Amino acid sequence: MRIVIPVIAFAAVSSVPLFATSYYLYLAELAMINVVVALGLNLLCGNGGLISLCNGSFMAAGAYGTALLTSEAGLSGLAALPAATLLTSLLGAILGYPARRLSGLYLALVTLGFLELVQIAIEEYPDITGGIRGLKVARPAILGLSLQSETALYLLVAALTAFAIFAAWNIQKSRFGRALDALRQSPFAARSLGIPVARMKPFAFALNAAFAGCAGGLFAMVTGFIDPTEFGVLESLKHITFIVVGGLGSVAGSVLGAALFTALPEFLRGTNEYSELVYGLILLGTLLFFPRGLAGLWERLPALPLQRAASKEPVHGAS
């Protein structure tokens, strides 16, 4: 069953180009890109207990890296995307190294400062990044074939998203994933168990940056145009909303949260002035009533009938 469900899900996602219009195909691509972002951030925050407000910066690094490696270095999309992902991962490790002694509010402020530095760097070097005018990104080419077809690009995004889900699930079940959980629960206890806490944090940041960098590269390919406003603090806060509403520390929660908040603007199209209010109410309601998010609620649903039946059973010995 564990194999059948993912296979059916991937087959269903892959069949979307058969009936969806170009616009809804684009929305599906954005949803899958958001899933990749949420998976990496959930490993860092949900499993590791480390907060980051600069996920948009890692996306920017992946997006601009992919675009520049394609246009300036002449690499194909097949080579530019993993190269940009690797470079973004190194950037995450560089940020994680000085942050290894920080936690909580101090760590959040450091990552927020890093986000502002990246924004300034993008705007101050317009000859390279295009500055505030933005940067045009050509359609990727793989093995000499340009992915001009919307269906071909969609299938590429779907395949990489499936791989990201598979990788995140295996990381959570690995020794490293268990060490991240121990780090979240108690750094002191984790250290007493022989877990190298000081080295775990930079590696966790690098891992999150790799997911975000890959998502940024895919975003650049899909949209064909990038600018700094796409990767600001609001984007980073939106990524945190994905994992909080979906479920911290859950792969399924990352998928549910990212899919929900990608589709939500479509349902709120007629209430633009109230959309931010709806987002806030969803986040507040989740924190108050469903602290484990949508994934936790989904896990509880099969048990609810059993709980009701148990509550109706008479207590033995009662008069």
C-alpha cells in the first residue's frame, strides 16, 4: 500500500496536462514548486526546530544561479539546475555555520538580516542580476532539446517534485532525521547522546537551502522572468505558513499546506481586500485548534468513530 498510493498520486499528477488549460497547468507547477520549498523548510524547522526567515533568499540564489549559468556560462538546464542547487546548498552551510550557536529569536534575526543582504545584492548589481528591472530566463534545454512544450516542462517539474518528496521522506526516516528530532526536543540531551549538534545545524541549513535552491531554479524556468520582489520577506513568511498549517515535521503536511495556499488565491479572487485576513484566520485557527496541522487532522479522522464508540460503551461496575 505504501508503494501503490504514491504511484497512483504520481500518475494522477502526470495526467493533468491531458485536460488542464495552460493557466491551471501553470498553477499546478507553482504548487509543486511550493511543495519542494516546504519539504526543505519542514526538515529545518519542523524536524530540527531551527527557524529561518530567509528561505526566499535561498530560492533567489537558485533562481538567479540557474538563469545566469544558462545564459552566461552556456550550461544546459540539465546541468544548470543541479549546479545552482549545489551552490545554494553551500550558501546555506555558510549561513548555518555562524548560526550554530544561536536559536530562537536571535537565529530568526540573523536569517532576516541575511535576507535583506541578498535583496540589496540583487538590486545593487543590475549588470548581472538585472536589478529591480528583473531578469529574463530562457526555457531550459535538456540533452540538446529545448523544453518549449508546456507539457514537457510540467512533467520535468512533476518528476523533480516526486524525487524531492521521496528524498525528504527518506531523510526523515534516516539516522540524520532522528538526530534532527533529538536536536529539536533538547540540544543538551542530543549532545549527551553523542550527536554533533554544532555540525548538525550547518548541515540542516545546507539541506534546506538545497531544496529551496532547486525550487528557485524550477520557478525561474516556469515563469521565464524573475525579479527581487518575488523573493522578499513576505515570500519567506508564506513558506512558514505552508508548514505550520500543513503540519510541522510531516512530509504529507508539506504537500497539503503548499497545495492549499497555492490554490487559495483562486478561491479568493473576488475578495482581494480580504485575502490577507483569510490567510491570517486560517493560520490562527490552525495554531489554536489543530496544532499538528492538516496532516495531524487527517491522521485523527479514522480514529474518531472508534473514540465515539468507546465513549458510548458502558463502564463495568457502574450502577
